[in-house]
Amino acid sequence: MSTHIIQYEVKPDQADENQRLVEAVFEQLRTENPQGLHYATFRMEDGVSFIHLVAYDDDDADPLRPLAAFQAFQQNAADRIIAPARRGTATLVGSYGFLGE
């Protein structure tokens, strides 16, 4: 299993649109129910910062990228984001009731 954290800040006038696009991704995920994906997105209290946590059971499979809603989310991301997103792979140290445990 690999886990990735993506953090970014959007332009203030794009924050609600970014959230709408993210919500569309989760709606499609609920409809299609792909297996092996654990995904959560958070909007921070400043209203413009977002954090995505993504974990895959199979490192060779990515059921997120083929989704039409995810492609729509990424399509104009550069126009919404203020600075390049910070991305990193993370190693789980501990968790309680998170990511389907």
C-alpha cells in the first residue's frame, strides 16, 4: 500500500469551485465504488488550502485517474492553484479508525 499527501492553496475566488469539483469526484466514487482506493480531502479553516490523502492497496493500480470527475478536477487546476502543489509519499506510523481500518 502506498499513501500520498497532496497540499495546495487555491485563489480565493476559486475555492468554492475547487470544492465543487472535489465533491464531484467523491460522488462518482460513491457511484462506481472502485476497490483498492482510500481517499479523503480536507478544506482547511483558511478556506483556500486543501489536503488530499490518497492510499492504494495495489501500487500498480490507480482507480482514481481514469474517473471523468477526477479528470475534470485536474483539467484547469493550474488556473485555480496559487503555487505548485506539495506532494509526498507518506509512511503510516499509526492510525485509529481511519482509511477503512
